[in-house]
Amino acid sequence: MIKLDISMALFFYLFFSVVFILIAWSFFDLGTKLKTFSSDERYIWHCSICAHTYVDSKGEEISTCPRCGSYNQKKKAESASVKV
């Protein structure tokens, strides 16, 4: 039989509880870190009324500015001239 006093049993209980919590925390935190934001230009909007720059990842052609509530439309990219 292993002799174990109350202070040592309390230490092991707290130690393994903290280790379990840290492992669970890192496991669930890793899942949220995998969903990172890409700085793709199609998600970055610039309001034409209040000049606020914001991110809207819905991928729509019209977006609502979170600051002033105005509607903004993405401008089509100017066709680049081809040099021959």
C-alpha cells in the first residue's frame, strides 16, 4: 500500500486538474486560431461617405458601412492597358 498524506493528495489533485485544463484550453484555442483572416482586397471596403475603412467578408457587391450606415458598392477594376 502506498502511504499518501492529505497535502500530497491535494497537490496531485490540483496538479492534474491544472494540466487537464491547460491541455483542453490549448486544444480548443488551436481550433480558433486556424480560422485566421486573410487580408484579401475583396473583403476590405472603403466608405464613400464617411471615409471609414472596414472589413466585410460576405463577398457581396454592396455593403453597409458599420459607422454611418450608408451603402457602398465595389468598383470594378479598371481594365489594364496591354502594351504590345
